Amino acid sequence: MKIPVTASFLKRLFGRSLEPSARYVWVMIMIIQTGCGTYYHYPTYQNIPVNRKAGEIRGDYFLSEASEGFSLSYSITKNLGAFVNVNTFKQYDFQEGAHMSDLGLYFFKAKNLTESPAITMTPSLSAAYGFGQYNRNRDYYRLDIHRAYLQPSVAITSNIIDIGLSGRLSRVDYQLDRFYNDESSEHHYANLYDVGKKPFYFFEPGFFIGVGYKWVKLQFHTFRSVQLDDSEILYYEDTGYLSLSIQLDLEKWF
């Protein structure tokens, strides 16, 4: 549990005005609390389309240091697809549970670069809405998360190796419901800063490389969060994911 360390708190603790030694203690505790703060934004998994044509379905299971989940996508036509991402957080500063789910559409246009070996380039543009909840401090507040984003990307795929780049531009809004407003519970809200007061804007570039054979690939992803506004929030700047991707051509199977 974090302690609300303020000048008035230390004055009551020491029973007099702050002497230089007490000021040093205050500064050190504030530095420690800042270093151990709660994070409210994490660069979640990005679905980068690798479709070649209509009727392809792909499922990914992914895992990072603090998140795990799955992604499912389907190319409805030769240029339009739909996807869903589900992220759960159970480790580190998300230890009491948090989740974020995205539902969106993507537009793509696959182009064959070579016939033998078969190499395809798939540029795409995704648009999605996401909703989540953050329950780390569930006894004192509820935090609902709303996110909308655009994500241009490009992937180059072959039977053995896939690579891709993406850049997600998102707006994130937090709806904060505080259960207590008395002074004794203020320390539970200390690290919220502008969360629940202002929207946040992020640019999140990403890269992935996958190795396997045809429709099964083991992939490594790296994503980075760059805040575009001056609102105050604690967030993860970068992370890596390991995923297993399976893609099937339904027209061949059914």
C-alpha cells in the first residue's frame, strides 16, 4: 500500500516544521514512489494483416511480460477483413486483473512480388474500437478504458519467413468512478494524474518477424508507445510479444 507522502504528512510525523534532513527523506520517498508507480497504458498486441485473398482466417495466441491473449482475423473479401483482439493482464502492475479488447475492420490489397518462391506484399489500413477495464485498485475506484485507433501496416510474407511494420495512432479515454473522496483514501488516487480527466494520444510503431512453414509461424513482435500530448500518465514505453500464428484458406478446406 502506498503512503500519501506530503509536506503536511511529514510535519505531523516529525511534530515540527520540516528540517533539512526531513526534506531529504521526503524527496527520496517521492523518488521511490514515482519509480514504483502504477501503469495505466500498455502497448497491446497489434494485428498486422498478411492476407493474400478472400476467405482466409488467422488465429494468433500471444504472450508478453505482462499480457497474454488471442487475435482472430478473417478476410471477408479480397480487400476487406475483420478482426478481434483480446488482451488480459495478470502480472507486475496489472496483478489484480485488467483487460482490453478491440473489434475492427481492415482494408488490404495483396500484391505478388514473385511467383517462385511465392512472396507477397500486403499493405493495409485498420480501424478499430477498443474497450477495457482496469481493476488493480478495485476497492477504491473503477476505471473503464475506451480506445479508437487507425493502424497502417505492411507485411511481406513467404512460405518460410514473414516480416511486417505497423504504426498505430490511437486516442485513449478513461472513465474514472471514485468510490471514496475522503482525505484518508487520497493515496489510492495519487498516481492517476490526468487519468479520468483528459484524453491521451499515442503513436505506437511496431515490427514483427515470423518463421515457420506456410500456414504455421512462430513470431516475435516489438511495439513502442510514444505519447503525443502533454497530459500526465504513467505508461509502459515498449514491450515484446511472442506469438503462434495459424492461417487457413477456408476455400480449400471446405
